[in-house]
Amino acid sequence: MVSIPKVVGVVSCGFLLGFGLSNAVSAADDMSMDQSEGKGGQVDQKEMTLRAQGVHTIQGHVMRVEYGEYVVKEKDGKEVRVHTDKTTQMMGQVKKGDRIVVKVDDQNHALSMLVQ
């Protein structure tokens, strides 16, 4: 007979493995989208669809976190306030000083947030 702690251990390992792989796939997808922009201005269909919907990407360092809002400093020095809620897909524990990639809508509501 299989003990309950072994079953719980196997199930939790499976969950963590699946979660880790989904983050890896998402990160690879983000990287491929970023690389597609560097090919002479050509952008893939997925990126064009997102842009048409008002979705764009913000990359930078987290300067501060205030009540579910993140202040991100971009490469050009511009600070952007990004709003999050329970619908935001968080990929990693975000804290001050982290480098992040955020997909936001036209009102700077974060759709997804990835710690790099």
C-alpha cells in the first residue's frame, strides 16, 4: 500500500514541474516576441493583434510597490505606474529592484508580469 505522504509528494512535484514549465514557455514566448521586433521592423501576427487591442510591453526595474501598483523605471529613465489586480497573471514574486517585463493595456493595467 502506498502511503499518503508519498502520494502528496508526487502530486505536489508534478504540480511544481507543470507550473515551472508553463513559466518557461511563457518566457520563451515573450523572448520570441521581443526578437521578432528586431528583424527589420517585422512583427509577427500575434504582436500585431495585441498592438491593435492596445496592448504593449513595458520593461524596466521596479522602483517601488504601492497598494497593488508598481512603479517601473524604463531604460530611458521614464517612470511608469502599472496597476494590478487579481486578473493580472503574475510570473514570479515581484519586489523592489527586480527587472520585469509587463504586458499592459492602454490604461496601464497589467495583463501579465514576468520577473527576469
